[in-house]
Amino acid sequence: MRTNKTLNRFSLSKELPLLPGYILVTIWVVFTLIMVGWVCLASLSTTKSIFSGNILGDGIHFESYKHAFLDNNLGAYTLNSIIYTSVSITGMLLIAAPASYMLARFKFRGNKFIQGMFVVAMGIPSIMVILPLFSLAAQLGVLNSRITLIIVYIFTGIPFTLFFLHTFFSNLSRSFEESAAIDGCGPIKTFWVIMLPLASPGIITVTIFNFIGIWNEFFMALIFANHSSLRPLAVGVYATMKSFLYAGDWPGMFTGVVVIFIPTLILYILLSKKIIAGVTGGAVKG
């Protein structure tokens, strides 16, 4: 107990060199909170109050949210984003998790080559494959389709997901598999029942990263799902904000911004410890 108290005791000599870092972090946090808070308050204000510099001077107004969701299909765009994000992430995990486990735990000819190809795929910008995919989708007649966009999201996200999970499966102790084999578990059952739950920190972390990437993705959605009924939130808000801009509805513009970043902000706040554990956990040898 004395040792723990000694380790946890505040030491000015150790903390003083870190003071510049603490100051910079504090400034960044305060600046971010001020900007986020201003945008949220502006979405509840009026155009007159925003331009006069007196946010909420005319009181709190929810008309911009009502107008955005009921009159500008923001609710439908949000639902589309939820569908695209949830289905795409599920597809990525169903493909990448077993593949990363196999590459991490089983040695066979071509293993390193396959891993290298996935690393190379991670280095290819998505924009370089958009035109070939667009041409192929146009020839097949599957443009403006939810399934097409979901497939594109899944297969462009698999390299990163596989590479991220590969580290976790590589660092898990082989004693778990040996114990499962003694109890009569085959490799498939061992993966689903034992190894996959053990890699849950990595799965949660990569899911959050993929969620943020797909939720905020714009370019591929603009090309493969640009029909008004298929647009995800990023594309829908872009179209909506243009109409707000022409109409001079500044609170409506800020409403679109809030609707986009609030889900990711909530994820970061609620799961920040999971993200840190997932990022650092892959570097710890099991």
C-alpha cells in the first residue's frame, strides 16, 4: 500500500517539465469547447442574432431543427447514414475478423504475401479506385443503389480493419487455443467462442474508427448514392445547406453541422477509454 501511495503522490519536480504540454492541451480543449458550444447555440438562435453577435438574444428557437428534419428530409438522410454505417461495419467485421485471425495464427505459404497486399491496399487512396468502380457500376447498371454503396464501403474498409485486428490476434497467448483444443474445440469454434471475445478491445476501437469514417464520408456517397432518397447525412446536409445559404437561413446551416458531428462527439465522450485501450492494447504482447 505504501508503494502505491508513493507512486500516486504528486511530484512537482516531475510534473513541472510537462507544464507547457498541459498549457497547450488546456488551450486546445477550451478553444474546442468554445467553438462547439458556439455552433450549437447558433443552431438554436436566429439569423438576426447571429449577425448582431448576440447569440440567443431573441431566445431559444428550435424552428431550424424542425425545418431541417421535416421539410428538408434530414431525418431520412440520418436513417440512410445509420443503415450504411451499421451494415457496412458489420460486413467488414464478418470478413476481416476471421481473415485477420487466420493470417495471424496460421502459417502457410503465401501468408506474408497476402499481408503485404493488404498493407499495399491501405496505401492506395480511395479516390484512385472511384473512377474504375464508377465505370464498372455504370456498365452493370447498379448506380444509385444502397447495396452498391455498402459493398464499396465494405471492401474499401477491409484492409485497415484486417490490419488493425491482425495485431490483436497476433498478441493473444496461444495457451487459449491449446486449452480449447484439449477440450475438443475445433479452430472455427475456438475463434468465435474464445478468440473473438478476447479481441473485443480492438474490435470496438476499429468499429469506432470505421463508424467515423463512413458517417462523415462524402465523395463515394455523392457518386454512388446521389438520388435524394438514397443520400446519407453528409451528402444530404451538403445539399440542404446550399438551400439554407441561398435562403439566408444561417441557423439551419449550423443545425446541419450539429447533426453531423454530434454522434461522433458522443462516441468519443462515452468510449474514449475503450479507444485508448484498443489502440494501446495491440502493442502489448499477450
